[in-house]
Amino acid sequence: MKLKYISYITLTTSLLLTGVSCSDSFLDTPPPGTYSDASLQNLKGVEGMLISTYAALDGSYFESWDNNYFNQVGGASNWVWGSIKGGDAYTGTEPSDGIDQKPVERHETQPSNGTLLNKWRGSYDGVAHANQTLRTLYGAVASGAISDAATAARIEGETKFLRAHFHFEVQKVFGVAAYVGEDVTNEQLNSIQNDHAIWPEIEADLQFAYDNLPATQIAAGRANKWAAGAYLAKVYMFQAKWTEALALLNAVKNGTTSTGTSYALEPLYNDNFRTSAETGNSESVFAYEASALDGTIANGDYENTLNQPHGSSTKGAGCCGFFQPSYSMVNSFKTDGTTGLPLLDTYNNSDLLSDEGKLSTDAYTPDSSTPVDPRLDWTVGRRGIPYLDWGIHPGNNWIRQVANGGPFSPIKNVPYAADKGITAASVDWGFQSTGINVKIIRYADILLWLAEAEAEVGSLTNAVGYVNQVRTRAANTAGFVPGSPANYIIGNYVSFASKADALKAIRFERKIELGMEGHRFFDLVRWHNAGSKTALPLNIVTYLNGSDYLAKELGANHKRNHLLGATMTLKYRFEPVPEYVTTQTRKNVDLNTDWGGTRNPE
Amino acid sequence: MKNLYKIKLRIIMVAGLLTLFTSLWAQERIVSGTVTDENGSTMPGVNVLVKGTSTGAATDVDGNFKINITDDQSTLVFSFVGYATSEIIVGSRSVVNIQLTPDVQTLTELVVTGYSVEKKADIIGAVSVVNSKELLQTPTANLSAMLQGRAAGVISSGGGAPGEAAKVRIRGFSSFNGSDPLYVIDGVPTTDANRVNPNDVESIQVLKDATSASIYGSRAAGGVIIVTTKQGKAGSMSINYNGYGGMTYVPKSYQPDMLNTSEYAQYLKLSDPTANHPLFGIQGDINTNSLPDFYVTSPSLKAGFAAGAAEVDPSLYTIEDYSSIYQITPVSAGTNWFDEVTRNAGIQNHQLQASGGSEKVNYSVSFNYFKQQGVYVNSGYKRYSVRVNTAFKPNKHIRIGENFQFSNESFQNATGGGARGEASAWAQSFRMVPYIPVYDIGDANGNLGWGGNGIGSSGNGTNPVAQLYRDKNDENLNYKMFGNVFAEVNPIKDLTLRTSFGVDMGTYFSKDLVIKTYERAENTGTTALNQSTSYNLNWTWSNTLNYSKTFGDHTVKLLAGVEAIKQNIGDGITTQNVNTFDFEDPDFVSLNTDQGIGQNSSSTKGQLRTLASTFGRLDYTFKDKYLFNATLRRDGSSAFGKQHTYGTFPAFGLGWRISQESFMQSISFISDLKLRGGWGQLGNQGPVNGRNQYTTFGSNAGLSNYDINRTQNSLAIGYSAFNASSQTTKWETSESTNIGFDASILEGKVEVSFNYFNIDTKDLLVGQPPPPLGGLLSQPAINLGKMRNRGFDFNITNRGKIIGDLDYDVTLTFTHFKNTAIDLDGNPATFFSGNASRLNNVWRTQAGHPISSFYGYRLDGFYNTQAEVDALAMDGAKVGSWKFRDLNGDNKIDDNDKAFIGSPQPKFIMGINLGLKYKAFDFSTFLMWNYGNDLFNYTKYWTDMRVFVGGVSPRVLYDGWTPENHNATLPQLGSGDSDGYTTFIRANSNDYYIEDGSYLRGKTFQIGYTIPSDLASKIGITRARIYVQGQNYFTITKYSGPDPDISIQNTNNSELNMGLDNAAFPNPRQFLVGLNLTF
């Protein structure tokens, strides 16, 4: 018996000891099925990380529907920050749909508004992707895993180009950005300060890209030398560095796309907004390359996913009715019947005919006499006009709530019916996924900067030439909306009498050429900020509150109730740094002085 | 476990006594008899001892015993666990029959604590014993839902949907990331209460403080719930059938009031008299046109028409081709969508158990079938489970056994219909406008189409009946196995060595078919099939050594053990097809019959985490009066970096049974009084992912891949950081102090147990707030801040006779605690906020306040005059709109005027259980009183704030501000300048949504009748009882939503986002008839 006890005790004790002794290795459990930094320090790994940096351009990180950060305002399209805030469009849909975007539209955001954080984090996410790519690249170069210097320089150039873009987005919207380089560790992130203007860092990244990127790239979607140059010129424009901008733009205008096509305006205006014309497109300088039907819902221009006409039981493109063009936007396309020029001062004195207040079953004859710019119907969907290949826009049936969002539909980001199932699809609960790229810079933009820079510091003759290039393309009758009953009349400027006249025309041309493309508000801010450095100072507060926008929208007939009581004040030229940011960084990233903070807005 | 030990003790005692019996065989005569229980059933295994001697025996399978006595003065002592010990003087009798009564003094009750078993009298930690009989009065598939109000210190909420788990918290919230208690089922730990079929539960103990729970170390911070399943009893064999069936429904009173169609028309006119509305006909003028009889939805025609109009000729009707429908729908006078989506749903439960055993083997086998139809149509839950528990004892030194449960559960409609939030059936019932009916007129063959809002200006709600119907084939299927194999050895007396290997595994399958729609404002354009499957496999291997010895006045117990746990959440595979199928018939829709485009497969990566622990405990008792114990556990977790792998968690406790002191002997009404106190630390690694210390990279089509080649429909693969890591993350520790007493008064007539507790959690584990200048990758858990839960809980039981045969039994449990976030990260400005779906920043957790506090503006009446508008700047302010309170007095309303406006945490929770027994009849009822919390009624965002077109509350129409009525609830209903509902009001959280969440609820009543045993035995039944039962039979509350029982329910899966009514699933009312049979 004794022996038996001893054997029991020995057996059990050894079991216990086994448990103890192997615990160290037992507790070593690297996560299954993931990559480490080291495993990616090679060409494929670094190229893949660069791809993911591009992927951050959409600013969308799809989280669950329930937490409200379905980020559709964080990317490159700037449909809220540039277009809605600048008066191109209303938020649209119903009074409280996109509830956090309404304060942006009304210029009354508070730092706690979650939409702000979406833009902020969507942008810094891109910065973080870029920095990780650079760190891994440098590691791979140092270890010899990447030995080709040209390849390394190309990757570094593309990455820095993207990093500049992401920083620029923050700078544009918030006015006080913090620059984060690749040498900042995770632990240091919350101690970086936004204590100085980061233009020099942005310029340096773009300059590096301009100096190191090839003109022809291995893929259409990659940034090339000329894209970097164009972006650098844009950054100069934002600082009113007209001379530097003009010099650079003069080089860039003779550049090529990444696939080697010489820059030129596409013959047909709307070819900028349809997937079937994207291959070989000569006008796309840099774009977010959207893709649909790839098995995801995040890549199909997720930012614009809800910005579609409403009412899909009518087989329309069908979704949620956000982003409805404003009356002021529509009126801007009115032209002089003789000259075909825009009505720079009087465009908003009366409204172009609309079907507001009518049901689709009510009779309505679209206006076929008032002269309008043909770009109107490629920018705005309105009743009685063919809407891409979806048929005649029926008015009310495609509008979610006319009383709130007005009678117009967006169109530039809407797919063709023929593209459904090829480069567009209705996904998930029925929202739209499309392959239509978000144009960050297109050649028309470059031409209009050229015109503007020439007008400020160069030749008015050159300026008028650039503007007319853009207008000539728009006047191509082959590019008019087929079957439209509208009276399209467009003509060129003969000359500009003064710098101020030139700038007035050029700025208006930007509004109509680039309408609904997310640029307007930033243009207004830079013209406002240019103050002493421009021949045509503009006060953004007077402009937006006046007859160009709010006073018009809230005029006698009071159509836009959702704007009632809204006033733009100067501090809203930049959004407040989100509450989360100032709190988490303990004010290392602080608000600007307009908001009671310590930083000077740029 | 409890029963294993019971049985073990019994067997040891019997064996010992038999030995003695043999050695003392020399005496006079034999007495025999039968022992029965309170119901007259015979009791096997009862110990019979001749008082003052060591002569003893045990009853056999039929409850019979035989024992030798020396003389007529001999006294027989009958004892059985759970029954009062009885003494009988034999006298001249040769047959002594006795009926034992259940022991009301539970001091001798054996309680399973950590890895061992103790007498209740010796326990110095805070331990609640839950009566499993009472527990089973709650008819639900999930154990967690049964715990509500049953034990002091335990709070539980929700779980009203079929098969759904309730949220259980013990003594407040010890962690930011969900302090789920640890369930230890037959010795195997899990955090999923659903791992056990409640009908198999024999006993439940809740370990609430460090003294009792710290033996479970790192996983015990949320408390430990020890579950023991039913074991066979040596020497008996019985077959039990327990079953019930009944009906559940959502009472009408739960439904919110909504405007009917004619009221809604009036509302439309007031909200915008100039608007044209397609429902009102071709011209759509809502002022002059009357409500139509029908409305037509087609691509070119959307309008209402009077009956007889050419446009509503039924022959025009078609929904054949979804792109060119012509739908004719009758205008409803006011559809009550709540009535349409709910039903009287059946519920049934059948449990068949066979158990028995001998000295060498015991067994218990059970089969359970539970089926609950959802109260929402086309939803439900069913489960089959089988349990086999056996134990073998080939000799007196060794015992080997197993406890296993296999279960198969399926949820119809994916979640059994239990979805919350905007898309749920409940939310869609108030999101739909009243004039839309469930069905349209249908085609000539009588095939009805769904009524919908495709006419326009009718909102973006979806017909919830249609949705539930389309989802009726969606299912979640789970197969789970849970249990352990164990061996016990007693190499020498007083020493038990035990090894146990437990397995917790499951495979999961889900199928979700999204079907094209035609009737909605926003239609689903493509049919999609999503399928996914995954598995998990966790094992626990524990080895323990128990030693117990009494030397004179000293009793010492020692426990030492090691444990290894591996948690493996396996890879999952998801396949999605977003395209059309040739046949949209659910039977033909498969991944094999898609049209080839848009198919996408992806895998979810698993997670691995291991835990290795050593632990020990010493219990010391002096003279049965002075009790001491000390516990130490050291845990190592693979989730932490090398410097912080291990955490050590000590605890000790002291107890003093004052009633054993001589000076207390004169106080006769106190039968037992014990003071006890303890201190200890508990660890927590709950939210720490297995990859926390590793920076990983991955590829995700949606996030890292990109169409760099401008194909417009395909992606180049990208790599991106998936998660950031932390090497400095360490164990979260909660330090708990518990002081309490247990008293038994008047020989158990009154029993009181009281505990005061303070739990300070430090190094709180929190998902690191993403650095604002960093990327959007998963963040590691890090240690931040400190939190306190302080309070007391007690339970009082009073039993006795009211008169004659009328016995009563009342138990009251009471829990009070106050939770405060002491510090978050050293920065008092730091906060965590939470969003309610479409309304942001409704929660804030910040130092100095309870976690999950509601945050927002305070209402301060209305802007009654223009002068008031001019005096206080608020964006969009106008006469007739709400005014928010200017807290900082700067004459403008902005972020600085927001405040903490409520807390979802109740001030106390009380459970009252009342039992009455009269002869063969028994009655019991259980009431829950939850007092003093606020709820955030987010449903008002939809029904009252007019944010989207949808159903509207009568408050909007009848209780809005008007120039005449300034004493209103809501802003002015109007259009343009007279519309008081400004963007600012709608966009900001405020205390209009805050409501008192207190309630008193009749949770259960049960009336039972036990057939007299002589009658029963004639038909071959040992025992038969029938009962009727009601559940949630009344609720008294001021809360305006359907069900206030959501106080601690989470939103966004976050402990910091509690108490929001986001179209909660109401706990239904139930009525049942049940039958218990024992053969």
C-alpha cells in the first residue's frame, strides 16, 4: 500500500510540476496569421504599404453603422468641407439626416462635433500610413532588401507626395495643423505641437516628390513628377505665392499623366466624371482611384455613397439624397444670351426656373429659353433634363424632401445606368458604390491657377487665354447633354480690362468649372487670406452672408428653412480643432486664437 | 461540484461507519425503519448514528436502514445534507420510521467555493448561494437571464429576446471593458453563461469579494459564479421529467402612442402647409385635398387616388419586374405596426433526466429541448442539449469522472428577432408612417405585395413585417461542447489530489440572405448571400491538492494548485455574394448559383491567448470560533509583454463566530452570529487581446487595398499596420475590502447576511484612445486610471408558519453601490464619450462621475419672446424653440454649457421572493425593484424630434409650444420661421431624453399543486407536481418606453455606454403551465 501512495503522490506532483515548468514557453503566443514589420521590409512589403497609403485617400474607415463614425467626410472629395460649406450645395435629404453635417453647413460647429474628428482622423490616418511606409522603406534600404536607388526614390517620392496631401487637408480645413514626420514614435504622438505653420514641411515633401518622381509611372493611379509639381503649385497658390506658382505651373502645364499622355483638357467636359472615360484620360492629374464590385463596400467612392438621387423604386441611381446643389450654384450657370459669358454680378438676382413645389405628376415644362452654360447639366440634375443615361430627371420623385433639400440632384459622382454591374453597383442595404474617381487635381484646375497667377503677377492676355481654354472645351457642342431642351449659350472672354476684372472672372470660372468638386470654400478662404497680396481682396464673411449665398438662399421666398438663422462668422473660415484632439494631446494641439486657443490660424 | 463532494463525503462516511460497525459487532438488537423526505419520498443515503457511540448506518436505495442498538434508551441521529438533523429515542420499538424536514439553518450546507468545498458556517468571504429551484422559475434558455434579483450584490438586465444572455454584473462595474463574471461550470471556467443548460443546474454560488474569489486570480475581478450540474446519487435511481409550455407576448401597454393617419395628416398640414405631398393626389395639396383611398407607386406615377379612379384599376397592378412596378396600396386608417410585428408566441421546455448510482459509479443523463418563438413574427430560438455526468470509484482512493454537455442552438432571423437599434422591428414600427398598410392590394390571384413608402415623402423606414418575413430563413447555428474529465486520488487520509481537463469548444455558422426589395423609398437593389463560419477551442487543465486536518481545537485546510488555460478563437471564413441569382427563391440561392461577379471570400484571423497560474490557500479555524484564511494566486498571461507577464493576487479574511463565545450563550434568540472581514486583490486581463504586445500588419480589401491600376473594379493588394502594440500593459487590479456579518435568529427563522464593500480598481485596462495624430489602427489595451465601487448588499430570509399548515418563506435581497471614476489618465479634462447611433456625445465618462453618465444640455424652458432670443445666443434660436440652460452665464450656448445630466446606474436593486405553502399547494412570487437610475430614451429622437419622416408621437401635435401655450413639452410645430425644431436642438443631446428608469416588476408568480404521494404511487409515480406561472406579470414605472429593464444594457458593446433605449427588445410577458414528474 505504501508504494501505491508514493506512486500517486509522485505522479500527481510531477503533473503539477510539469504545469509550472513549461509555463514560460506556454505563454509565448505570437498572433497567428499576421505580418510583422520585419516580414514586410522588402520590396513587396513596402510597395504594399504604399498601396495602403493611397487607399487612405478616401478617408473612409468603415465602422459599424451604429457608432455614427461612418466616415463619409474624411477623404479627398471634400463634398462637405469644400462644396457645402462654400455654398455649392446643401446637405440635402431630410432635416436631420447627417445631423452633424448641418452645423458645418450653417457655420456653427462646436469642437465636440463628431464630423470634425472624421476629417481630422481620416487625414492623419493617411499621414500614419505614409510614415509607416517610409520607416519600412528605410529599413529595407538599410538592410539591402531594396537595393535599387531609383525604386527607393520613387517609393519615397510617392509616399511623401501623399503625406503632403494629407497634411494639406488638415491645414485647409482647420488652419492649424501639426506636422508628423516618419521619425515620430507612437509614444511621442500626443506631444507634437501645432505651434507653427506647416507650409514649409508640406512644400519640402512635395519638392522631394517633384525632384524624384518619374514623369511616367508604372500604374495610372500613381502620382508622377507632374502631379507633385501641380500639387506644390497648389500649395503656393494657397499662400498667395503667385510668382513661385506661376513658374512652376508653366513647367507643369507641359507635363504628362502618369501613363505618359500629355496633359490636355478632355474634349468632352463630362468625360471627367464617367468611368468609361477614365482610362487614358488626359486631364486627370491626380485622383483618388475608386473601384466598385471588388468585393468591398469601402472602395467605391465611399464618401459619395449617399450622395445620389433618392427614390430607387424608379430604377434611378437611387440612394439617400444627400448633397443637393444650391440655387446659387444653379444660378451661377446663367449666361448672357449674346456673349455667352456668366452674369458675374447679377446671376443671383433671380432664380432659374425650377420645379420646386411640384410633384412629378404635376405638369412642368423646363426652361428652354434662359441662356445657360452647358456645364450646368453636368453639374446639377434638374427636372426635365436627361440625367446621364437614367432618362429624364422626374423632379420630386427623385428628391427625398424638396422642402428641405431643394429640387436639384448631384450628378458628377453618380454612375451611369450602363455602368451598373461593371463599375458601379448598389450594395449592402442599397447605397451606391462606384468606380468614379475623385478628382483631386485635374488639368482644368491647373489652367485656372495659371490664369489666376498670370492675372496677379503676369500677363492678363495669358490669363484670358487660359480661361478661354477651359470655356472653349465647355462650348464643345458634342459635349452638351444630349437631348437637353435647355438653351446652352457659352462664349469666350475677349479680354480683361483690369487685374481685378480678370480675377473676378477667373474666380467665377473656378466656381462653375469645378462646381460640386469640393474646392469652393477653400478658394474663398485663400482669397480672403490673400488680403494684401491680391489685386482683388475678398471678404469671405461678406461674401457668404451676402447675396452670393445666404442672403439669397434666405431671401424673400425663404425656400431653405434649414439655413434660417445661419450666419457665417470669421472664425468659421477654419473649423475648430476637435475637442477630442485638444483633450487627448493636453492642448499640445490647441485651438486657434479665434476659438480661444493659442495658435495662429494660417 | 457541490454534489460530487456531497457524494464523496457521504461515501467516505458510509465506508468509515461500516468499518466501525463491523468492529463493534457485539451488541443487542436491530432496529430498522424507513426515512422519507418532506414529500414522503424515500431517502437513500441518510446517515443514521446511535448517539454517543460510533455505531452508524446509511439508508439503502429504498430509504431503509438497519442498525444495532444497545438498549431502549438509545437515540438515533439521522442526518442528511440539506436536512435538519433529527434525533429519536428508540424506546421499545423495533421499527423507527422518520420524515426529515429540510434544514432551514443552512450553516451546515456545503458550498463550493474555489477549487474546494466548505461549510457555510466556515465561510468568511462574501458568498451568495442562489436557490436553483427559484432560479428555474424564470423560463429562459440562458442562465444569466435567471440571475436577476436572486442574489444580493448581483445585478442583471435585459436578455428578453429568445435565447439571449442578460448582462450580469456583481457589485457594480470593476472594469471599463466589461466586467463579466467568470462562470465556473463543474470546475471549468468560461465567461459564457450560455454554456450550460439551466435545467441541469444543481447549485449556484456567487463569490463576490476577494476573500472568496481571489483563488481565481486574474479572471475573478468581475466576481465568480460557480455552477454545479446535477449528479447521480449513490444508491438511488430516478427519472425526472420537467416540462412547461405556454405563451409569451408584448403587452399593449408597452407600445408607444403614435399618431393615426388623420392625425398625421393634420400634423403634415401644420408642419408645412405649402408642401405638396404625393399621397394627397396628383396636385398633392395637403390643405385642400383629402386623404385618398389608395396610392400608386410606379416609376412614373406616385400619387394617391380616390377609389374608382382609373389609376387604381387592379388590372394595372404588377410587381413582376422590380424596375417597373405598378403598386396599388390601400391607405390605412392608421397601421399599428407594433401589433403587426408582434404575436402571441409559444414557448416550451422539456427536460428528461435519469440519474442514479451505486457506491462505485454514479451517473446523470439528461436531454433538453427548449423552443421559444420570438414575439416578433418569423423569429425564434431553439436548442437541444444533452448532458452526461458520470463518476467511477473503483476503490476508495480513486475517483474518475466526466461532465459533458453537447448543445445545438439555432436562431431564426439571425438574432432570434432580438435586434436593437434603428433597423430593428421595434424601431421600424415607430419609423413607419401610419397610412402605409402591411400589404398592397395584390394581383388578380390574390398574391399580396408588401406595403411600402416608395410613394415618396414617406420616410426611409422599412416595412418591418416584410423585413422579418424576408429574413425568416436567416439563421445562426451554434454547436457547442463543454465539460471536463477529472480524476481524484486520496493517497492518504485528509489529502485529495485532483486533476481536471476541461474543454469549451464551439462551431458557429451563420447565413444571411439579403433579398431585393421593391416597395421601399430606399430599395436594396441586389440580392446578396452572406455566409460565415468560425470555431473556438479553449481548454483548461487544473491540478489541485487539498489537505484538511483537525488537531484538537485547530482545523487546518490547505489548497495548492496549478492551472493552464489556452484560449483559441479560431479562424473564421466569410463568403459574400453581392449579385443577382437566376432564382431568387431562398432554396435556390447559394454561393454556387450566383452570377459570378462580386463574390468575395475573406477570413477573419483567430486569436490565441494562454494563461498559466499557480495558487494556494490556507484556511485555519480555532475552536470553530476564529476563522482565518489567506489566498495567493500568481497568473501569467501571454497577452502581456515580458516585463508584465505575471500578476500576483493576495487576499486574506478573518471571521469570528461570536455566537460560539460563552458570553453569547445567554442570548438565546441568536442562533448564530458571525462577523467577517476580508481584503484582497483580483486581477483582470479581460479586454487584452492576444496580440496586444505585438505590432501586426495585415491586408484588408476595404482598408488597405487600392485600385492603383485604374481598373475601376479590382484592387491591388496593400499592407498596413493592423494594430499598435504595448509592452507596458499590465494586469488591471481591483482591490476589494469586504466587511459583513451573518446571523441566524430564532433557530433559522430569520437569517441575515450583510456586506459592506469597497472595490478600487486601479491600472484600469482601456483600449488606448487613438492618438489624434496617429493612424486608424486597432489600439492596444493600456492601463489608465482608477475607479471605485462602494456599497452594501444584504439578504434577509424569514420563514415560519402563518397558521396551521400554512408555511411562508420570504427572502429579500438588496444591493446598493455607487460607482465613481476616480481618475482616467491623470488629466482631469480627459473623458470618453459615446454616441447614440445618430445623436453624438450622449455619454461621458470623466473623473469624478459615475462611468457611462449621460451628458448634454439642460432644457430651460422656451424662447417665449424675441427679447429672450436676443438675450441668449443659441444657434438658430427663435421664438417657440427650446432654450438650453446657460450654465456658465456667458449669454451664449456652446459646448461649455453641457453638463452631466443623468446616470443609468440604479441607486438600489431589490429582489423579494415570497413563498407560501399550504398542504399540497405552493405559491411563490418574485418581485424586482430597481430604483433611482436614469434612462436615455433615444427613441424620442425619432418620434418627438421629427428628424426623419416617420411615425410621430402625439406630443408633437398636441403638446408643442404655441403663442398661447408657453407651458408645453416640445417646441412649436410649424414651418419656416415658426418651426421651433432647430438644427441645434435636434443635433444635441439634452435632458429631454432623460427619464426616470425606476421600476417595480412582478417577475414571476407560480402556483403549484403536488399530487399526494399515496395517490401518485398508485400510478407508479414518486412525485408529481403541476403548476401555472406568469412572468413579468406587472410593471410599475414612470418610464415611457416599452421596458425600463435596460439600465445596465450596453450600446456600442461598451461598458461606458449603458442605459440607452435604442429600440430595446422588451421583456415579454409569459404565461405557462408546467409539470414535474419523478419516477
